[in-house]
Amino acid sequence: MSSLKTQGVKAYLWDFIGKILQNGMGFIVSIFLARLLEPSEFGMIAMIMVIIGMAQIFTDIGLGGALIQRRRVLPIHYSSVFYFNIFIASILSLITYIFASKIGEFYNNIELVPLAEVMSLSFIIAAFSSVQNVKLRKELNYALLTKMNLIASLISGILGVSLAFYGAGVWSLVVQNLSQRVIYNILIWNRAKWKPSLEFSFKALMQLWGYGFRMFLSGLLENIFIRLDYLIIGKLFEATALGFFQRAKSLNLFVIRYSSSSLMSVLFPILSKIQNDLPRFQNIIVKSLGIISFASFLLLGGLYLVSEEFIVLLFGEKWLPSVYYFKILVLSGYAYPISALLVNVLSSRGNSKAFLRLEIYKKLISTVGFIILYFYNINTYLYTLIILVVLAVTLNIIFVSREINLPFFKLANPILTQAGTAIISVMATTFIVQNIELTNIIMFIIKGSIFLFFYIGVNYLFKTSSFFYILEQIKPVVKKKFVNKIDN
């Protein structure tokens, strides 16, 4: 038990620190690219990545998750999934290349055709490292994954910025994307111990199929719906409008995903190992939900306040139109990390039927938003999204409460508490700074500091469970450092 906890903590720290460094580098690269390139060029690559992202799910069809969830996995399972992924990825690359002209016609933009032809390679490139990634995740070897990702991100980022500086335009984004995948493949094949054998078995695939296929359908729905707004905006509006929206959405996702994705990534294999120990399972979920709620609303509340200063400081005045989109997106941003934890409960316990049913219900809810976007405008869609994510999170809680026999409000309480705390802190901060006019960087610091003071202060005053879960994790680290300092 303690060994698993130690492995989990170590894996989480490696993954979390790695994501901070990797995405920190990626973030810095995006700042340079945003200043060197035009919003329309980001809009063009976003149009292509919608198609690539939607089709990417077919390269795995849920078999990777099945390999992690399945307790007894033989070498034949890994090799069979590897060759199957390569086969499917090759087909997808070929189809995308052949229909590149149709993508240009759909968006009414002929410049997209060569971009789509080159980006079609991304499927086959990604497939070559898919099983290595799964095996390392299952073994909680996040140290190696982190190191390889960091190196690939650094080199590809330098390539992308260099090309943008010398006037390559949108092609700098293409090169950055593909080179990162190629470099990562070279590194992971050189360092990972696993290599595919010359074995293939349809029987082995079928053993993974029952769980994997339902997870694939869930993933397919998720991949389509998370990008459908890009598709509709790209079709109905100019590339510049999509560029502003993409910048706001990607910045929002950057923050909320990487505030919790390390925990999600490590929790899945851990929860899969203890799926039959219900009391221990319940305890981990309750504490994790409290910690994620605290972190998510702290980040999102602060970002809402400093959104204008944040975007102008990073990307420049030309990206000012994306501030309005970003502020509204932040209001619904809490849904991603919280939902990611809750659906992990169903997937780690092997209940793929409930997982798929839940995803279908949520996608039906999301469809309302896309209808609004199609017939109205981007602003109306974003405000509708705030209501829709409340319904989606509520559905997640209902399904999970049934799955692990916990009362609905036991799970909902930390979310509601931290949402209320964030609202109070934002209102108090806004009232204090309403007549203050200083430079962007000073206002950023002032607003952030005041919000942090109120957010922590309200949590301490009301002695929220989330706050004490956070302290529970911090105290041993602080105590250890203090003792080491005295010993030295």
C-alpha cells in the first residue's frame, strides 16, 4: 500500500514538474510566435488541427486505456496494439492527404491544402510511440516520459520560432508541431526498454476490445465536441476571428488542464490498481476533488481579474480582442479538471458502459451550445456554455456518486464552496481596485495579490475541507525542508 502511494507521489511530481517545464517552454514559445505571426495564421493552423484532432482518436480506438486498466497484460497485447495503431494511422494519413483539397473547399480557403497535406503525416508519426507511452504510464515511469517530452518541446520550439523570425509564417507552426513528434519518437525509441516483437494476435485485441471500444466511442465524442466550435467558427467566420478565439481558448485550456492533468494522468493507473478497495478509493476521490476544486477556482478567479493585463503583456495589443472571449471562457473553465477527475472514477473501475452513457448525455447537452453558435454568434455561445457546463458537472457527480456509493452533496460540496469563495474574492478585489489606474504589470501584481489574500483568507476563516487537504499535502514537504535546513 505504502509502496503504491510512494510510486504515485513520485510519478505525480515528475509529471507535474515536467508539465510545468514543458508547457512553460511551450508557453514562452507561443508568446514569441504570437508576436511574430498574425492571428489569421493561428486561425489557419487551428482549422487544420480540428480535422487532425478529430481523426487522431482513431489511431488507438481505446486500446491504450484498456492496456492500462487491464490487470494482466502479456507482451502479445502490447505488440498487437502497436501494429494495429500503425495500420490505422497509415490509413488516416493517406485519407487526409487525398482529401486535403476538400478541407480547403470546406473552409473556402485554398491556402489550407498544402498545410493539410503535410500535417497528414502527424498520424503515422504519433502512432510509433503510442504503446511506449501507455506502457510507461502503466508502470508510473513518468520520469522518462517527462525528460523526453522536455527535450522534444525545447528543440521543436526553437525550430518554430526561428522559422517564424525568418518569415516562414504559418509553416513555422507546422514544423514546430511535426518536429516535436519526430524528435520525441527518436528519443523514446532510444530510451524506452520496450520494443515490439514480431507477434500479432486478433485474439489479444479482442480481449481488450470490450472495454477499449466503449472508451474509444467516449473519446471520439469528446474529441469531436471539444473541437466542434473551431470547426463552426472556421466555417462561418474569418480566419482572424478564429485566431482570436483559438488564442483565448488555448490559453484557458493551458491553465486549467495543466493545473490538474498531472494528477489525472497518475490517478488513473493508481485507481485501477485499488478499484476493489472501495473505502480507500472513496477517500482518494474526496481528497483529490477538494484539492482540484481549490486549485481550479484559485487560478480561474485570478485569471478573470487579470485577463486584460495578462494577454496584453504576453502577446501584445493586437491580441486585445481575445480578452473578451477569454474572460467568458474562464467562467466555465472549472468544468474540465473537475470532470476529468470524476470520469476517471468510472474508467478506472472498468465501468465503460456507464462512462459511455454519461458521455452521450453530456454531448447531447453540448449540442445546444453548438446550435446557438451556428445560428447566433460567438459571444452568445460562450454565455450559453456557462449554463451547460453546470449541467454537465452535475451529471458527472450523479454518475460517480452511484458508482462509489457516496452522497451527491459529499462530492458537490467542495465545488460549490470553492466557487462561492472565488466569487466573493473576485467581487472584493474588483471593489478595491475599481478606481486604480496603473501600468499593466503593476495592475497584474496588485489584482493577483489582493485576490490571493481574500481567497486564502475566506478558506481559512470558514475552515473549508479543501483548504485543509491542501495543507495536509504541503506540511510534510515544508517540515522536511525545515528539518534538513536545521541538520545542515
